[in-house]
Amino acid sequence: MFDLLNDSIAKSNIEVDNPGLGSGIGWIISTAVNTVTVIAFGVSFVMLAYAFVQFITSTGDPKRLSVPKSAITWSVIGLILATLLQGIKLLILRY
């Protein structure tokens, strides 16, 4: 499977106006994944920071603690998924 993908990446003839930018489907996939990863890390980090502020200001009230706990969980899941996305990109484009 990876050989087929590697061959199709090597044979792609996508032209770019500025050759300094890069060319080929591998470059397009890499740029898209990097962009999504940066956005995902940014959103997850901001959400995590906001959830920690909510957690600290909840004063131990169980009702007010449920929202930041859920936000922290989803933020960590977002960070893990963004990291996995980079790993998958490396696997696909290197082999």
C-alpha cells in the first residue's frame, strides 16, 4: 500500500507558480496536515488554559466542576489527535 502511494506521489506532476514553495501531492498533504495540526494545537491549548481557570475558580462546587473537567478531557483528546495526525503523516510520506 505504501509503495503504491509513494509511486503516485513521485509521479505527480502538479505545477506550482513559485518553485520555491514546493510541488507534488506530498507537499500539499504535508502543508494541509501541518496547518490542521497548528490550528488543533492552538485551539486545544487555549481551551485547556480556559478550563483550568474555570477549574480553579469553581471553589469546589460539584456542579461548577463538571464543565471544566469535560473541557480538560476534550482538550487533551484534541492534543493527542493532533499528535497522531503528525505521526500518520510521517508514516505515509516517508514509506
